[in-house]
Amino acid sequence: MSDKKPGKKPEGPAAIHCKVKACKHSPSKFEFCAEHFDQFKFGLINKHGEPCMDFEKKQEQYEHFKHPHKKHA
């Protein structure tokens, strides 16, 4: 019999960089940097750090979401 418990990941070195290929920032949540984690939550990138199929359409919506228009009182 084995001493390994099922479902546990082997403890190794933590991720050094964000999952997105060109990003060199240190990860904060789910191996994404803060900016890419927001994009992941919005649906721009998948859990592997790759852009989604309708990336261009969602990116426009994401930019609009990040920079809302200020209402004049």
C-alpha cells in the first residue's frame, strides 16, 4: 500500500510568474497576478492563462467595465 493520500498535490516550489505567457509579475491568486486575475474573473482568459474564443468582444466590455463614465450631478 502507498502512503500517498489521494487528491493532494505534491508540495513543490510555488509559482514564480503569472500563468499568462508574457507576464513576469508574481502571482497573487490562483497563480495569476492581480490584473490577470481580474481578467480571469471577467472571462477574458481561461484557467490556463489563454485568451477565450471571443476575446476581442469581451475585451471591449472589460475596458468599459474598468473605466466607467462619471455621472455629472
